Amino acid sequence: MQLYKDQQIHVFNSLSGQKERFQPIVEGHVGMYVCGPTVYSNVHLGNVRTFMSFDMIFRYLKHLGFKVRYVRNITDAGHLENDADEGEDKITKKARLEKIEPMEVVQRYTVDFHNVLDIFNFLPPSIEPTATGHIIEQIELVKSIMDNGFAYEVNGSVYFDVHKFNETEHYGKLSKRNLEDLVHNTRALDGQSDKKNPQDFALWKRAEAQHIMRWPSPWGDGFPGWHLECTAMSTKYLGDKFDIHGGGMDLKFPHHECEIAQNEAAKGCSPVNYWMHANMLQLNGQRMSKTTGNTVNPHELLSGDNKFFSKAYSPSVIRFFNAQSSYRSVLDLTDNGLQASEKGFHRLMDAINLLEELKGDSSSTFNVQEWKQKCYDAMNDDFNTPILIAHLFEAAKLINQIKDNKASLTSEDLGLLKQTLHDFSFDVLGLMNITEMNTGADKLSGAIELLIELRQQARLNKDFAMSDKIRDELAAVGIQLKDGKDGTTFTIN
RNA sequence: GGCAUCUUGGCCGAGUGGUUAGGCAGAGGUCUGCAAAACCUUGUACAGCGGUUCGAAUCCGCUAGAUGCCUCCA
């Protein structure tokens, strides 16, 4: 019996603007596509937040027993910088600046991207396809759209005819716009354009002589348009119609809108049942921006080497911080917020570690089964991790009460509590148990146990100068002693 | 300028038409040689102005602000 048969998920669908019961196309299987990074610079922290949210969703779906094919692309062909003819491929530009090969830039930042995700304990996607590896599929897609009459060629470039498409379909249904408004609000472009209408977007762009990244096509040498790769790769690996498509809120328009149009024009069906969008990350209440300097990259955040934060924060603290807000809310990264999360995170981990030492009792004062279902209910409600965490803290409180003999659980309930806590904290939220990792060093633990014993001797001898010296100097190096009824334990921060 | 989303107690951050979110910080207490940790107790918030309703912070409208997209930045 798979868990997903008991647990009914509801997801917020950007397309309908409301929560809907999640029903995969093929029972027990989920196809999920998430727009990946453009690898022309170090991965943006906001991008990491988006992927972190979908990593959590991927983890939960897997936990429920779904067979998930999770596809997250690598955009290595670069996006057009603008739709004008002088539009330049981002990767080409950067490469020229640095005097190296485009694919060298791509390689460097792809490696960096994977390093960052590893540090944050991401699960790798099932398939991580590259745009440059799917040029043929993209050309075929352009042909289909042209054959169906929704694209036209001008001077070696091919454009999607948005107005023609809008005659029979609604261009703008995802982002809640309509074409008339777009027409009225489009600013006059200075440059000359081959496009019939400003709303049209490129499917294929002719490469100018200096353009390094280029491929032969029926329309001459060129490169694929901005939105094409996601349609080509999502349908190749997940089918013409699949379950979940995710990405950052900023991609809703025009990127995802164009994906829908391309798919409908090429395949005659809307590609996705559930569109999910993760909200933006802010830094101190402001949007992150390279131009204003209000930005911090993942390495700087983790090392503490930045001007925004008082200290370094561990990857799990950042994950925990992220999970304390909904993926659909704007998340404001602040020093106070991270510090509060860090303390809460350590309290939760301490409780989970303490659970290992608890002994079962003859009866339970707490309904673990009911609590467990509340955890699932939280996740089933559009992956509500803040509520889940509230329930995890309820368990932490219970564990501390059991330690103080103010509550009790049977061995069976203890096992269930432990299993559930581990499932949600580590498997679903992807947290790492730092305390356990550190104390796993047996030699260090042994040394600390000895110091605890010496301190206890000193206390019995009323040599408080000595006992306090041991306590305080251990605290100074980040080892905290905790005196309880049944002896002293410690945690390493 | 247009469209969209959001605005919650000292801070962060959920949620609901009438019942406790949770975390951090603060206060009091238990424990302790003193502390720390842990536990117990404690705060009655929902931008402003109107409206719908027996009742709204939760629904509707307007105003203000923030954010996103429309324009290179995830």
C-alpha cells in the first residue's frame, strides 16, 4: 500500500488561481518539470530558493511513494537579451568579455551550480537536460509550429504569431492578461524589428557573423529562441501533457505563457495540469539586485563573508528558514530572521537527538498517530511546511517533557514518533543533523565525557571555581553542557 | 502608466467568516551551588476607510504602501 493512496494532496494551481486536488495523469507516477538556471554566472540565491522549494516538493512526492520523474534543465545556450535584431546571446557576450570559449563558461558555472546544490543537500533531478543538447528537437518543434500556421520566417529568424494564436486560444491565461491590454501597453520600440507585432516572440534567431554559438537550421545558421528549450525538453521527457511545471514567479510571463502557446500551437494541447510558482526572495526588505549592490550569493551567505549578516549560517539553517515560510510567499532574508531560525533549528535537532535516549513507558500521554496525520495534513495542503514545522516543535516539546518525566510514550509510540520525525525533518525537508554529525566523532565525545566527569567531581568537592571554568571554557569553544536530573549532556554548536 | 499578488502582535511567519498557529525576543515561576538548557505560565495582532453579514482580520469596494511582470537583472 503506497502512502499516496491515503494522503490526498491539494496544490495551488497558478492557472486556476486556487487550490486543486492533485491527481496525476498516470496513477502513482508524477512528471515534474522545473525551469533551471542559466549558467552564465554564479547561481543566484533567489534561484536557489526556488529550487529548494521544488526539492522539498520532489522529496515529499517521493516520500508518498510516487514514482517521480523530475526534469530540471540547464540553460547553456543563453537567452536572447532582447527581441530586437541586435539581440545578443548572454553566454556569447560573457565569453567575449572574458576571452574564453562559451562552453567553458557554461562548464564552470554548471560545476558551481552543482556544488552549491550539493552543499544545500539537494536531491539530484531524474534528468538534467541541456539546451545545447536538444537543438534538433527544438528545430523540429519550430517546424511543427510553422506547419500549423502559428509562426512565420523573416530574414532567417522565425517568430511566433501571437495574434494568430490568440484568435483561437487565449494568450495570457496563465498570467491573467489579455492581448488587447498587452498591445496598448507595449512601448514603441526604437530599433527595427522583423516581427509583425511587438508581442510576437522569437522561436529561432539568425546568428550574426560574430555570434559564436550557432547551429545550422532550415532557416540558416542561428540559435533557438528564449522559450523554446523548455517546451522541447519537457515534452520529450514527460510527454505532450504532464503533471507539474514549476519555476520562479518571475517566469510566469512571458516565459511560461509562451511555453503554453508553443505547446498548444505544436501539439494542440495545453502542456501542464498544475502550474506552480515559487515566490521571490528579498534581502532586507528589498529586491536583490546586482546594480544596487543589494545582493549576496550563496557562497557569501554560507561563509559569512558579506556585509549583510553578522555571521555564517549553515546550509540546514537556511533550508529551515526557507521552510518556515510558504513557498508562495515572498521571503525576506534578514540577519534577525536567520538567527531566530538558527536557534529554533538547533532546538529541534537537540530534541531529535534526545529522543534516542528515551525509554518506553507502560502508557502514552500523547496521541502520536493523530499527530503524525496532522503532519501529513499540513504537507497535503499545498506543501505547507510552516505548519509542518509547528507540529515538529510540538513533538520537540513532548520529547523534552518525557525527559523531565512529565509525559510518557510506549516503546511502540516512541518508535513511531522517531520514524515520523526523521521522515519529515530529513527526508522531506532535507535538513541535516549537524549536532549528530559533530558528536559522531567518538574521540571528541569521549574527551567531553571526561571533562563532564571531572566537573562533576569538582562540584561534589564544592570546587565551583574549577567546575565553572570547565563549563565556561567549553562554552567558549561552542560546546554547551546541559545539566539535567539524570546527569549532564552536551551539544556542539 | 497597465496588469497581478501581498500588507498579521517587539521581530519573523501560518491560518480561518464566530474556537490556541509556530519560532525568536520579553516577563514571572520550577530546576540549579550560581547559571545555562529544559519545562510551566504569560502577551489577544491582523495597513486605512467604507460596505455585505447576526457576526469579518477572514467576503466586496476604494485609498495607501510593498513586491512581481510588462523592459537587462532569478
